[in-house]
Amino acid sequence: MADDIFQKIQSQIQKDRIVLYMKGTPSMPQCGFSQQSTRALQAVGAEFASYNVLEDPLLREGIKQFSNWPTIPQLYIDGEFVGGCDILVSLYENGELEKMIQAGPSA
């Protein structure tokens, strides 16, 4: 079972350059942390895929195991785990998030 969800997550983070696992959707976040994360990404003009973990209990638990990170939202850029809301907001505030987004895919 875990292998299936891990394969699904791996596929999702490879399909899109920027992926946010969140509670709700960008237009209807279901928690303040997801809302903050969405707003930070939108503020730097990021185009990102999002997955609502509230719709899929396996994904909700699987993403925590996959990243070894206990909370949601979780941000991935270029297939790499960046962090949760606090890290994302910190990166936004110090200008690093915009640099990461503008840098384009790493070779």
C-alpha cells in the first residue's frame, strides 16, 4: 500500500515543477497554513500544481511519510522537498522563494 502512494507522489512531483500538498485548494484553502502558503506562491507569480490531502486519506498520510515531515502544507520544487508553511513563508519574506521560482528547472 505504501509503495503505491509513494509511486503516486513521485509521479506528481515529477509531472509538475512546483507542487503544493495542501488542505483545500488554492481558491478555497481549508486551513490558515495552506492559505499562507498559497498566497506566498501567488505573490511571486508561481504556477503550481496543488493536491488537496483532505480528499485522499492515503495521500494525507503518505505525503508525511514520503517527506518525513509531519505537517501539511508541503512544497516541492523540481522534485525536491522544500518544506512546510513556516519555511515557505520565510523563503518568501527573504526573497529566496522568488529566486527559486525564477531560476527555472535545475539541469
